[in-house]
Amino acid sequence: MRAYEALYWRPVERCASAPDRAQRQVLATLLASNRDTRFGREHHFSEIRDPAQFQERVPIQEYEQLRPYIDEQRTTGAAALTSETPLFYAQTSGTTGRPKYIPITPTLLAYHKREQALFSYLQYRACPAAFDGKAWGIMGASVEGHLDTGQVVGSVSGHLYRSMPRVIQRRFVIPPDVSTIADYHLKYLVILRLALNEPSITYLGSPNPSTFLRLIGLLNEQKEMLLHSLATGTFEPLESLEPPLRAALAERLTPMPDRSASLARHDELTFANVWPDIRLITTWTGGSCGIALGQLRGKLPASTAVMELGYQSSECRGTIALNVETTGGLPPLNHHFFEFVEQSAWDDGRPVFRMLGELEAGRAYYVIITTASGLYRYFMNDLVEVTGFLQATPLLRFVQKGKGVTSLTGEKLYEAQTIDSVSSIASRCGFSSSFFVMVADEQEPGYRLFLEPGDGRRSDGPAIAAQIDHRLGELNIEYHGKRASGRLKPLDLVWLKRGAGEAYKMAYVRAGQREGQFKPVVLQYRKDLKFAFDDYLA
């Protein structure tokens, strides 16, 4: 950790005092490295001297505009987008229904490794006790499949996990090969069984907190079988795995009859009574993930701190959290080039592009990135907010996807407003929500809230709907005006059966989204809804 501090934290800390100077150097390096690519020649990279010229020569890009370059490079090997040949491709869902394949070049992967090392140091600095015992992390697979041209499709987290030093790998409860198990039910059973053999887990990590909610739910559903396995050291589900993986996992499943008997005395198993030494969980805390995190907190030891995983995606890591229980993070300003447009300016079609040093506290901005993977002036459709500063560099918090906005009659309702309304009324009325989706019905026009209560108990639906409706009006003056004038119908609340949220998630996973990075779109139009709730109505 002392080495990580010197190698990764101190250089970034120095850059933070003059962010735009650091950003100009990053841009110059990226342009020089890729000036001889087809994209670089077409956009005259060799003639660009500063960010203003870069903005003049290169228009805003979305994936479909870059897809021909990516396809050319992967099918012919020509340097169409990057001078480096990609090591593999990260897959994410696309707006057109076709998957997006993000090139992961050697330079970008090296940046990911440095960012992960920096984040490890910052977690250690914030909560040293989290590093005393074992770490329970949920990662993607380093190899998830292959393209038609043979290149590997995989997750960055899987590659980072496999490349960790052995001294760090030994701390992890779940070996990398478990992520290759395709059956999610079986994989979760294996993960739980491995974790039960480790009483002293001090660290949890997963992008989505709903993953840990699902694991603790499955632990209680399969309590008898899993505790019997813990007592005996046998585990029948291993029989369906390939022999090498089965043998490797069987070595870890030592019998622990005393621990099994002790756990059996609990009516409900939680992280608090099964792994009481947990001191830190690192996960996404914002947007729709905050709903699941609220449920998860009640099942963790009271002393567990929460650290934001940071704004990140398949395209790049956008922020790195500096401390626990804070929402803003530091952009890796020495690796990627960032541009920002204030939310209202972009929505009104009058974008003014700003650099990191030009952002203001409390403002929300759309993000445009340029990375070593060939994403030049790439529009992320993500909104971030400035929560503070480290020296002269703004700290950013992910607010929502830009698409998390609906407008039936001009109200421009935002996902963050929806989450606030449902969460605050749930807290006020004493009910919990493990999952919800707000659907804008273009035909009515009005909003329907599909909500799964966390404890299975359903309160007075019309009264709850009226309070959420009122809260939305408090947060959004346009919504209030449209409701008061009758242009929007009253909010309709529909209770869902237990398990609806998990079914919703798995439907999207089967459609191609990565399970560990799945985020439910809390606010969406009815025409865009790909899941039929009819079978899950309470």
C-alpha cells in the first residue's frame, strides 16, 4: 500500500492542482499515438494543437458512428481507430439492439490496472480493518465468448482479477474460474458455499448491491442444504461442473460442523450473523442502485462502512472515490480526456463544452470522453454532478443516465426525482421497496409505478400513490403544473409479487446485459418496456 501511494496517488494528487494542464497533456498523447490511424488521418490529428482545435475537427461521436472503424480493425487488423491492436473487447448493450464491443487496448488495460491499484490504496486508507481478513468480490469473466473473427469478448474486471499479484489473490474467497459458470443459480450456490467456509470476511465488493441481496436471499432459501454441506464438506451441485473446476473447488470445501450448527440456530441468516467481521462494502450507491443498497444495509453488521465504487462503465472508469460514505469521486485526469456540457445547455441544443477546471459546484453536466481505446469525443449520455473539489479538480457524482428522463406533456421528469419520491415516501410511511419501475404511458398520458415491497407487505396503494404523486410535484414544478391542470393523470401504483425484480433483471441478462453491471432503468416509456409485469401483479 505504501508503494501504491507513491506510484499512483501522489502523481494524481499533483495533477489535481492544475487539472486543465494535465488534461491537455493527456489529449496530446492520445492524438500523437493515433494520428496515423484512419480516424486520425480523416480528422487531421497531426494538426491539432489544443482542445479547441480538437472540438473543431472532431464532432461528437456515438457508438454507431464508430462501429465501422471498430469492425474494420477487428476484421482486417488495420489501424482504423487505434494504433494498438486491442487485447480483447468488452461487450455492453447498444441503443440499436446490436451489442457494443468496446476495444480494450494494452494502454487502456494498463490504465485500468493503475486505477484499480489506486482505488485499493484509497480503500485501505479509508478503512484499514477491511484488509484484515478475506475479501468477497464478485467479478465478471475474463473470457465471456468470442467474436466471429475469434477475438475474445470479456470483462475488464475479470482480466484485472486474474492479473492481481498472488499475495492479493489469496485474500479473495471466490476464485476467478467461478465467474465462468453460465447458470446463475448454480454460480450463486457455489459462491455462497465458498463464502460459508470463510468466517472472517472483512470486505465485500460488487458493482451492484442487488447481487448481495440475491445471495443472502438464496442463502435462506437453500439454508438446510448449504448448512448440511458446510457440516459434511460434500456439495452435490459441484457434480454438474467440469472436472478441473470441480476438483479445484472441492479442495476449498472443508467440513465445519461446529460453524454449521451455530448458524443453524438463527431463524434468518444475514451478513451480520454469518460474517460479523465485515467492515467495508464497495458498490454503486447512486441512481437505482441506491434502492437495493438501502435494503442491503439492514442485513450488514452495524459497523460496516460503504464506499462508492465510482462512476464507471465498459468504456472507462470515470471517477475514483476518495473516502467512505461520500458520493463524489476524482476523475482519472491523467488517463482520459474529459469534456462536459451543462445539462440545460445540452437539452436545449446549445452545447458549450467545458474542461475539468471550468466546472462549477452543484451543477449537473453531460460527459464526453476521449480514451486510449479509440473513443474520441464519445458522448456517454450520463449526467454527473460536481459535489466538491480536490484542490482545483472537481469531484463528480453519477446522477443518472441521460435517458432516465421522460416527458409526456413537457414535465421532463427525471430518474433522480422518481427515486427521491419513492424512497422518501417509503421511509415516511414505514414500508420498504426492493424494486420499482416508473412507466410513462404515452397513451393516457400518465405514470404507472410498479413496486415490489421489500418485506412482502402491501400498504394502502391509493394513499401511497397520492403521496408519491405530491412529492414528485414538490421536486418538479412542471410535473406539478401538468398535474394541477389535468394534463397528467394521477399516479397509478401497482404492487408486484415477491421475485418480480429478480425476474426483471434476469430477463435483461438473458437479452445480453452483463449480470454484475445490470442497472434497472427506474424511469422509462411504456413503448420501451421490454418486460411484461402481468405475471407478477400482486
